[in-house]
Amino acid sequence: MTTDPRLAALRDKAFAGDRLSFDDGVYLDRNADLFTLGEMANVVRERKNGNVTYYNVNQHLNPTNVCVYRCNFCAFRSDLKSPKGYVMSDEQILERARNATEKGATELHIVGGLHHLKPYEWYRNIIKIIHDAYPDLHLKAWTAVEWDWFQRLTKRPIRDLLEDMKSVGLGSLPGGGAEIFDPGVRGQLCEHKADASAWLEIHREAHRAGLRSNATMLYGHIETAEHRIDHLIKLRDLQDETGGFQTFIPLAFHPDNTKIANIPKPSGLTDLRTMALSRVMLDNFPHVKAYWVMLTIKIAQVAQSYGADDIDGTVVHEKIYHDAGSDSPQELTVAELRRFITEAGRVPVERDTLYNEVIREPGTKWRAGRKLVMA
């Protein structure tokens, strides 16, 4: 039991379901011990999702790593003429989608570089050819940074682009590219790409178009407590407005092979504190995900008692975080995921991208069942 009266008051506030302010969040970030913060987060987590931990069967597709931007924290991007650079052909893309379908995937997570020689139509065609060939595969595609790039290429409104891609098979948006919203920090990490207002506006327009999306925050680099809480509150405010966010994913900075490799990787304790703080602050987000690729499997398991109720999925062919030094496996089986969740004391439930329960037929066939509760 904490002896700090203000911390005790904030604990009671979270237990009662009352919203925490910016000052409350900064105080928790700076002063709360890990166990009190975890206790608060677990109460919120179980209030919303009970004893369940969700997972999905998915694969990643990164069609190119050639990118016009040179973000200091990114180890994935490549110059056009670099030996590391690549662009996948239509045949390679369809082979990846075929492989995902044969392995029972319900989702293909599609993000990549901003290739300055590829038109918008190239990116649109990726969605179209996959959806035409494999219509049951949910396509979660393009971060807000990519959508901002599409707008720059075409001079068309974001809403028009979203509706266009939706018409050929787009299912939802991932949450990448948010990094930290503070302009000072953003200027040092990723000076030229879409700023906070653009990121938020793109997700606002996606929600208005009937598309669900996720949200992220990159932590453990040069940001402060104030920057983290400001970021979370901006997301919370947009969720109040639209209700279109499904999941928040705190992303730990991986320094290897980046331009700021001198910054140490966040510790496991920092990972758990950030997870818990996010769950407590984002009272209107139904889900918080412990992305095992970045956190390691062990921390993702522990995080299920520190606010997380989702552990992501099988995640085959992930390149972005492995290029930055992630030593997590490239792939987990469903049996492994379910075992890890059970070991964490939770009940594993397979979901699709939109949080419908997945019902498996004999073999790899599946269908969406009941809508899972989103508190």
C-alpha cells in the first residue's frame, strides 16, 4: 500500500473509473512505483476485458524499404541504389498473401517505405490484387505517414484516397508513424515526415469513412514524461471525438543500426511502466497491445498483468523492428501463443482485426463469430 497521499488518491481515482488529467499522468510517470501503477492498470484492464488475452493469426508485408525520408530512429529504410534496397513484384506480393492464407491468417499487415519513384497507383494496386485474389484476408494497410505521402503525390484529399483504397479492399489502418507528437522531439527524430496534426487528421478522416484504426507511441529515446502524457491525451481526445481507435500499442525504441544507436534500449521495467501508464490514461481505448516482437515474449507475458489485453499474432516476415535489433522470433505458432497467454494466467481468445471472435473450421478455414465486447 502506497504511503504517498497523492499517489493513493490517483489510485482511488483510477479504481473508480474517473479520468486522469495531464498533471495526474505526469505525476504517475515520475513518482508511481511499478507495482502501484501495475495494480491500477490491471483494474482498468480487467474492467474492460476480464481475464481474456486476445491474439490473431497474421502476417506482415513490407513491399519496399526504399524511402524518401531518413528518420533518425529507423533501421529499416534504404536508399534506392543501396544493396539493401528492395521492391517486391506483384508475383512476390501475391505469393506472400497466398502463404498467409494457407497458414490460416485472417490479416495481412501492410506498411513500408515511401518509394519516390513509385506512384500512388502502385500502392493502390497492392491492395487491389491481394483483395481480388484473397477477399477473406483483412488488409490493414499504410500508416498515416504513408497516407500523407499519397496526398502529396496526388494532391487529392485524404478522404478521397481512403475511400478509393477502401473500394478496392482496404480494411483498416495500422497505428504506426505517430512516434511522439511533440514538435520539438519530432523534429529531432523525423524532421520532414507528417507531423502530429497530419497524423491525427488522417485517423480522424479514416474514422469518418467508417474505417477502424490503431494508435502507437514510440518511447524510450529522447522524450520526457510530459511528452508521453501529452501524446496519450491527444489520442484520448480524438477517441472521444470519433470512437474509431481499437487498440493502442506502446512501441519500445530499438537503437541498433539507427542514427541514434548511442541511446540505450528501454529496460523491461520501463516497458511495463509505459504499458501500465498507457492503460490508465487511455480510459476510452478498448484494448492495449503488448507487441511481443518489440518487447520480447517474456515482457509481453508479464504485461498482461500491467494493462495489456492483447499480445498481437503469429507475425510472419516482420522486418522493420528486426532490422533495428529485435531478437524476438520471426514467427510464433498459434500453439505457442496460446501457451504463452495461459502461462501469464489469462484465457486466450483468437480475434480477427476488428475484434470479432474467430471460429475455426476443419483445416485452415475460419469465419468471424460474435463481436467481442469493447468497453
